[in-house]
Amino acid sequence: MLTPPLADISNNKADAPLLRAAIDELAAGRCRDPFALLGRHKDKRGDVVRVFYPDAQEVRLVVIRPKSAPAEKAMQRVDPRGVYAATLPRGYPYHLRVLWADGWQEVHDPYSFGTLIGDLDLHLFSEGRHHDLDRVLGAHLMEIDGVTGVRFAVWAPNALRVSVIGDFNIWDGRRHPMRLRHGAGIWELFIPDLVPGARYKYEIMAADGTVLPAKADPFAFAAEFPPATASVVAEPMTREWEDDVWMATRHEAQDLSAFISCYEVHTPSWRRPWDGRSYASWDELADGLIPYVLESGFSHIELLPVTEYPFSGSWGYQPLSLFAPTSRHGSPADFARFVDRCHQAGLGVIMDWVPAHFPADIHGLARFDGTHLYEHADPLEGYHQDWHTLIYNYGRNEVMNFLIASALFWLRQFHIDGLRVDAVASMLYRDYSRKPGQWKPNVYGGRENLEAVAFLRELSGVMRALHPSAMLIAEESTAWPGVTAAPETGGLGFRFKWNMGWMHDTLRFMSRDPLWRGFHMNDVTFGMIYAYSEHFLLPLSHDEVVHGKGSLLSRMPGDDWQRHANLRLCYAMMWAWPGKKLLFMGGEFAQHGEWRHEGELEWVRLSEPFGRGVFETVKALNQLGRALPALHAGDYSYDGFGWLIADDTTNCVFAWMRYAPDAAPVLIVLNMTPVPRTEYRIGVPHGGFWHEVLNTDAAIFGGSNLGNAGGVMADEGFGTHGLPCSVSLTLPPLAALYLSPAAPP
């Protein structure tokens, strides 16, 4: 087929060699500036329109005329590889009709639209200060000049060419190359007529001309069901939220003095659908999980990561789409409805969020534009040996902005009440889990990751400014100072920090044979030395019931009765200790087996006496923790706790008092042996009747029902342990007592 001379449609012979070269670049998939060739361009005879439709049989230009019917004309095929051209009066709108093998298609020209992203947006992104970056990058359904379509934008500053590929262009990277916004390194393109649900990726040509494996969108708001890896154009979020009451009072529910007890949930394995599907929907989870959590008395649900992740065995801790709720349970709108329903029921929702690392899957962020864009190039800085994952380059403005924008996105778009940041210790230390010679020191020669510290301070500062009532929680396993201190005082700015030391010491103590516990009481008392150095949250998390550790119940010593009594005692000690609480699912009914992410919880335990007894214990602890201010209001005040007995190594008994301003105190007594103790005298601050508000040996909990018949009278003037009065108690075996002058709730 003869190709018409380009001068016939440009009216300028001098342009012909340049146009020919541009067409060659386009057809070869190397076009860096498609708008210089395609779309509308001024010409002496009006405007010339050039389009690229490989495999089309015919392309017709439909010109919209102001005072008459649209005019339609066939476009010239000026290159056999699919370039068509035609002229039209200057400034007239137009669209296209394309004849394919299976019929005609009416479309708008993606290259007829001007620049899409404002200069201020580009500037703020380059500086790392764009707090609404999710509204700029990614795939957004919108209307431009009366035409509906999807605006795509992606950061790939070192790419030679970036194209949007998907079902709509048979995954052909030549068809929709994007425009580069120089300076910011963002590529953009508006593709008309696309609708939500369209699958897409980015085809990126590296600077050396290599076409990389197709990349999912880092800012995708929805993704295909794993193991498929394409991004999906999401429906715009138009939810009319019904959680006004919760959001207006959230600051009270999440204050340092509030009762906070979190139920940690891995949503895929909490309960499997009865009909054989792999995953329950968000609506099904809401139907079952919300009433269950309300019954058991927790204040918050904490979700293991729900940001889309490719490998189910990572439990979500190796995510690749930090802006997309996992498709395993439904759409983003479904997830928003789940959160809304939780809030309407008075439950907060915390989600685990992972800025510490990301997997090296080829469709993800690794060497995104052919360079180490999101990660460090040096494996001594950019590679996690433990998890075989990559480490974000926190010192790069755009990467920091990407992460902070993700955090703000979940707080704003889905009304998430708190983010628990995973693996903070791995972020803070350059030598984390590395031997000498396997890490690089900072600019001062130290092991601290100064860029990560700056990122965390920036994150906490932005959250306090924009979402002051939302919580930022650190899983930080070292003694890094000031994790929960304000950045302006040298801290990191978290609201709470997981108390990993308390968790390990407590489980080590409780796993010992009671015969020897008296020799190891420092495992319990040591925690009070540092209890007020941070705002601690006490976790018995998923990490304690995996990797061969067994269930919490299996770590308790003794026969079946004693193991359950020990677990009830452990929980009672935890709820009486200063700090907020977290318990992983299954622990509330003493699951026998270790947690398996591919299974579901042992729900039969709720119908068994001992399992039900542990559930009722946790329920009672939550009820008391909420009702008695002394058990939560003074969690972070030295005045909220007072030792009474910490040295009775013979009987292995602990006792302490919890206090709160203008509230009744609570006496805590723990008998760590299976031997009942009678006439055990403990000091109390005043006389009168002290109600036995909790006895974990009660029959309803599965115990032997030994106790104090509902309470005791304090002996006035007969003081001990530095207090003016005292009570004489019967201490049940392997049991905890809570006593208070306030009547039980």
C-alpha cells in the first residue's frame, strides 16, 4: 500500500521528516511525547488531527458544527501501521468513529485534551508535602469538556516512555502512551469513555530502551482478585456516611484516659463462608463480627493489613497497593460500608499499615521505572534479609509523600480510627537484624536511620494536624526513647506503643510450673520499672500464636483445668495492668491449636464449658475495664497504680491497687499457684464493704467457685502495706480477684 506524503496533511513540506520520525517512534513503541504528533495541531488550512489505531479498518472524523448537523469524513491512513489524519475547521470539537473487524466504535480522542494536573500539585509532590496526593495520582473517573473518562497519572521520572495498557487496548503499549510532566516526573493521560471496572497496568520503557514487566498502579484504588495482578478502575467514593455521632465523639473514645480494648482480626480466617467460598464478604463479616465484638465487650477492632497484597501467606504484611482495600472481601465501597457499620455500633476500627518494606514482585514497586525509585539501590540499605523484601527510601521526598498520602487516604476516605505501624524497629535501625559489614552507618557514623525518623515524625505531625483524634500506634520492639513523645521534644509522635517487653515477660512467667513461679516474680514486677516511660498498649497478638509457638492455651502449664485457670489468670493480670489492651482472635475462647491463616477459628470452643468460660472471663474483664475508671483512666499516671504485695515468694501472690481521680479504687489480687489461701490479709485505703467484682475462679468461668461470697468488710484501724485498713481474703487457686467499694456494674 502506498503511503500518502505527509505534506498532504501538514501543508508544510519542511515538517515531513520530523513527522515521519515521530511516526516511526510511535509505531515502534518508543514515543516519549505522543502529544507532539497525535491529537489536534494548528495548520494553515485550519487544524489537523492525527490518531493512531493499529488494526482498524477505517477511522472517520466526526466534526461538531455549531449551527448544523455533525459532519463526518474519512481520515487518511498516512502510515500503514495505523496512523490516520484529517483536517477540520480551527477550534471545532470532534470525535471519532472506528471500524474494527467486529463493527463500529464511537470514541473520543485521548490526545485532544490539554494538561491535566495543576502546577501546584506537581510542586507540592516534588517537595513531599501533598496531603491529598491520592486525588492527583492513580486512575480517576472524571468528566473533562463534557466527556466522561478516566484520568491516569503515575510517577516514573526516569522512564523513556509510559503507556496505559488494559483490556480496552488489548494490552498494547503503543496505543496509549502518556504525557510527561517534566520536573515532577509524572506521566498523565485522560482516556475517554472508560468506565469503572476496567483492568489496567502501566507499560514502562526504561531509559535504556528495555520494556519492563507490566506494572500495577502504585496508587490503584482497587485491584484484581489475587493471584491476578492488574489494577482496576474503581468507582468514585460517593458514600453518605452515617457515623456522625462516632466521629464527633471519637476524641473521647480514643483519649489516653479512655477504655481501649482491641480485638485483633485476620479477616480471611476469622470465619470462612459456609458455602465453600474462600473469603467472606465485608457485609458478611459485618453481620457476624460486629455483634460478636460487641458481646465480648471490646472497644475496637484491629484489622491485620487490608491493603491489597499478592501472597496470602504474608497475612497482608507484604502489601503492594497501599491505596486499595483487598479484593478478597469485596469492593472499596463494601469496605467503607463495613467501617461505617462498625462506627454506628460504637466500635472503632484500627488497621495495620506497613510502611517498613514491600515485596519485590515484578509487577510492583521494585525498580518501578527501571531504576531504584521507591527503594534504596544499595542492598545494605534497601533489602530486608529477614523477609526478602525491599526497604523504602524515606529520604526521598516523593517516597515520603507516597507513604504519608496513603496513611491520610485511609483516615479520610474510609474514616479509619487508627493506624498500627508494623515493624517500626526495622525502620529505625540501619543494622536491624544485620551482622557487622552488612549495613551502612548514617552520615554521623551511627546505626540510627535518620531518614526513617524524620519520616515518622512528619507522619505523626501531619496526622495530628489533619486528624487529631486518630491514633498512630507503633509496634516497636526495642527501647528507642520517646516513641510516644511529641516530635518537638525529640519523640516520634505515636499515640501508643506496643509493650513487647511486658508481653514476653508475662508469657514466660505464665508458662512456668507454678511450683517455680515464686523464684521468677521479677518477670512480673520488672515491667513497672518502665511502665510510664511510654504510652503502652499491652498486646497478646497474632505473632504469639504462630511459627510453632502454639496457642496461648497450649503455653499454660498443668492439666486441662489448670491450663484454662492459668489463661483466665493471665488475662485478668493483663486487664489490671496499666495500659490499653489487645487480644488476637481465638484467644478469647482459648483456642486449642495454633492459628492457621488458611483455616478458621475453632468456633466449637464456644460450646465447650472451658472455652465458654474463658470467653465469659474476657467479656467480664472488658465490662469491668469500661465501667470502672480506676482500670483505665490512670493508665499513664504514676498515681494510677500502687504496689501492695510484690515480694511474697513463698505463696507467689501479687497485689496492687488501681486508682483514678474521683473514682473508686480497685484492689487486684493474683494467686499464681493452685493452692488456695485463706485469711490472706491485704491493706486497703478505707473501710466499708469491698465488693468482689471479679473472681476468675467463679463457676461461670469454669472455676472451682471458691471465693469471698461477693465481698468482704474492711477492718478499720487494722492497717497493713502502708494503708490504714485491711481485708482478709480467701484466694482461690490460680485465680485473680478484683475488689472495689463500688458496686459491680
